[in-house]
Amino acid sequence: MPTTMAHTKDETKHDGEGGATVVVSDDARSTGIEGAAHIPLRLKIMAVLLVSAIGFGGHWSSGVTGAMKSTLKKVP
């Protein structure tokens, strides 16, 4: 037995032979994963900043390590 969700502007279509019933919805929520939580904008911004800081730190530390290696090689 098919189950349908209640949405606004639903349109029920039949295949003409009394078989399957398809529910077509114009609701944007029906295209996403059901039960997915809304992620707050503040959390998204914090995640982007954290990933950017980690990337910058990795690049910076490799530059510092390279500079220290070249300094140590120059010393007799």
C-alpha cells in the first residue's frame, strides 16, 4: 500500500489501469532527504572558518619548516 506525505499543492495521478498511484508535489521540501535537520548559518560559517584556518596553518607550517631546513643546511 503506497504511503503519501501531506504537502501543499499535491497532485495525484493514476496510471489508468487501476494500478499504481503517484503523488507529485510542488513542495521544495519533498526533494530533500526526509528528516534532515536544518543547519544554522552560524554553524556553517564557523565550519568554513575552521577549515580555512587548518588549511592556512598547514601551509604556514610547511613554509616555516622549509625555512628552518634551509637555515640549518647553511650552517657549517
